[in-house]
Amino acid sequence: MCCESKRRFLLLYATQKGQAKAIAEEIWQQAGAHGLEADMHCISEMDKYNLETEKDPVVIVISTTGTGDPPDTARKFVKKIQDKTLPPDHFAHLQYGLLGLGDSEYMFFCNGGRTVDRRLQELGAQHFYDTGLADDCVGLELVVDPWIDGLWLALKEALQLQKEKEGMNNAVNAVSSSLSTTPHAVHELKLSSEIQNLKLEDEGARGSDILSQTLDDINLVAPARHTEPSLVHSVPPVSQSALNIPALPPEYIEVEFQDTQGENPHLSSLISEGTAFEVPVTKAVQLTREDAIKTALLLELDIADTAFEYQPGDAFCVMCPNNVSEVEKLLHILGLSEKGDDVVCVKVKQGTKKKGASRPQHVPERSTLKFILTWCLEIRAVPKKVFMFFLIRGSHICQVLLLQYTLLYANIPQCPLHLLMILFFFCSSEHLPKLQARSYSVSSSNLYQPGRLCFVFNVVEFPAGPSRPVSRKGVCTGWLAELVASLLHPSKTSQDTKGESSSTEKV
């Protein structure tokens, strides 16, 4: 292994959309401050670690995808540990802690993490720290933050017990080498070893009880009870509170503007796995009445010239852009309206010390700023904690507005402020996540309609309210509805072909 320190632990992550990786990186970054060293790998990189021989504690961060499945990066790992021929003590030597990510709006909440957790237990592995299950529906940080806070004490306890056990084993081995190999001496040696193991097990059990009690105490009080105030320039009572605000890691991405115009990359270059097709929309039908609460649309795509194969009910993803007016508004807020069509180069800063530093794969190395904000970044994302930490480094007014945001909206999952709205107050666009493709289910049969693909969806609409100054529509459903408006409302001269057109609109 790459890290031989006695304070080492193995950190594995299994991610689908990047959240588990981001949390694992946060753990990796915090480890040094606690005198620990995390040997971090994606769980799919099984050539870089070996759980069969792993002696140090293992921390696993794993998300859930689909209908309760482990992420794609964990499929090979899960298949391996689910081998029915493995003995029940296969991982008896293994100590681990697991953090599962999921969404309680789906039936099989955190099932990706639960699957791995359950199977490791069946194979004899032991928890050194209780499993955490974080819910994206109400905010992952509600579980993730306290789980990470308690992790460090649990790791140190586990490493200390491991050190004591290794010392005991070394002592037993030394005695073994000095003893005679007569049957009587061997019998005494085995008996001595068994007694020592019983003592260690008893100590481990008592240590576990103490650890559990300690973690309960941690959860009952503020984790930063002994720290100095962080927001010293804010307003009371915040400036008088012992708030623990972790420092941001050094920046490692460099963005360079060029006063030239160039050609944007093709959208297919943004897809890291699978194949992307650009196909025309051949038909659009509104399935609900004009006075219906929700607007349901049926769209038909022409896939005759593609290698796209499907079965009824299969899911496919639509790559959609952000709303044009919102992109323009964001450029205006950032003072970059005049540079929207300028080419920007995104690359890793020279001399960065960040482990595995690389340009985000969802951001092209060379393209226009408007293209990046339109097709690559989720400008409506609910701000993450690390973004708030960035704002705290800013001005006094940033801290005051951040406090207002926290008090008014942070604990109201029904009406979160998305990043674009935050940027009305904070003039910064860092920490924008990837704009995800939206998934839909096929509602047609290739046997009945060869070369055609149909799907049905509701146009998502968000009315204006206290946390939303203007009404808006879903990123993808709103775009699709606008895209096919001419098919839904053709001119009076073409009423006989309503819903069908030779339009060249494509998705």
C-alpha cells in the first residue's frame, strides 16, 4: 500500500454523480489535521487495495442509484463480495465504518450502502463505528457532518486497539521463538495466546461501550465547544459564538479568459460513459386540458438513424440546457455580460499539492463561458456547505446575509434557495456542480412504432413565493415544453396536423 504510517486508514468511495467522492475528499482533507493519513481510492480500483489482507480500519462512503442499486462504480466490488463460496469468516480481520447516501423519496432508501454493509457483516467484518445513512431529501449534511465529526475519535480508538493487539502478538511471537517445541510447551503457548485474545476481546468490548457513550456525548453538544469564534466580524450573537468553520483547501483550478471567439465542443464530449445521440422531435401532444393543475406532454423522437435500442419501460437520459434568461442574469450578476462569448481555458494550477488534482470532466478545457454556464453547470443547485465556507471568507455583508439564509431557509427542505438566487446577494460562482442529464421512462414499443421513441412527463412548475421571487419551470421539462411550443400550438392553417411537423428541433 502507498501509506505505511501506523496512523493510516483506508478510505473507499463509490459514487454515481460525484457526491460520495466529494464527501470522501472532505474526509481525506480533514484527516491530516487529526494526525491521520487516508489512503483514498474509488472502490472500483481493486488493484490498489486488498480487503482480504487489510489490517487498518476501513472507511466506506457509498451512494445509491436507480431503484436501490449500488452505484456503477461499485458493481464489480459488490459482485465479488456476494460470491456464495466465501466463508463466513472471510473478513473476520476487517474493521470498518460505512456512510451511505440516499434519498428517502425513493422506496429503497440507502440500499446501496445497506447492501454492502449487510454483506460485510455476513462475512465476519466488524464495525469500529456505527453506520450513517444520509438523506438527500432533507439535506445530506444533517447526517454527514456529525458522522465525520465523530469519525476521528472512533478511528483513533480503533487504531489504538490495533496497535495494542499487534504489540501483544509480537510479544507472543517472541515467547514462541524462545520456547521448546515440545508438545507440552506448544500447548502452554496456545493457552497463553488464547488468554491474551480473550483479554483483548474484553478490552475491545469495553472500549466500544466507552466509544459509544463518548459519541453520544458529542452529538448532544456543539462540536466546537472549545474553539474560538470564527465569524469575528459578524453581528451578535454570531460573533460571540464558538462556531467551528473549517478552512477551505487551496484553489487548484485556474480559469484563463482569452479575448477571442472559438468553436464550442460538441455536447457528446460531455458524456463520460455510454453513447449520446442528437435526434429530431417528430411529434408533441398535450395530454391534459388547459385548465388542468399539471400540464402533461407526450413527445415522440425519431431514432431511426441511431443505434439506440430499448424495451418498453427502459429509462433514458435527456441532456438539457439551463434557462437562457437565467444564464444571462447570472452573467450580469457576475459582471461578465460582455465576456459570455469569450473563450475560457480551464486547467489545473501548476504546483498544486491536491491529491489527484484534475480538471472537472464535466467542464471543457476550452469553450465559451456562456456554453459552460448553459450546458455544463447546475446553476440552480442548492448551495453546499463548502460554498458557504467560501462566502464566510468574504465581506461583512456576506456574513450577515449568510446568517439570514441559514436562519430562514436552511432547515426548510420544501423551499430551498438555489445557487442562482444566492448569487443575487453573493457575487461569486465557485462550487457549481455538474448539470445532470434528466432521466425519463420510455412509453412506447419498438415493435409497434419502429424507429420511434415516446415518453410522457409533467411540466414541473414552481410558483413564486417567500423563497422564490419569480415563478419558474423545471430545467428540463420547461426547456422541452418551450422547444415543442410550435408543435403544440401550430398556426390555424395547419390545425389538421396538430402535434406533427417537419420541425428540425432536436434533443
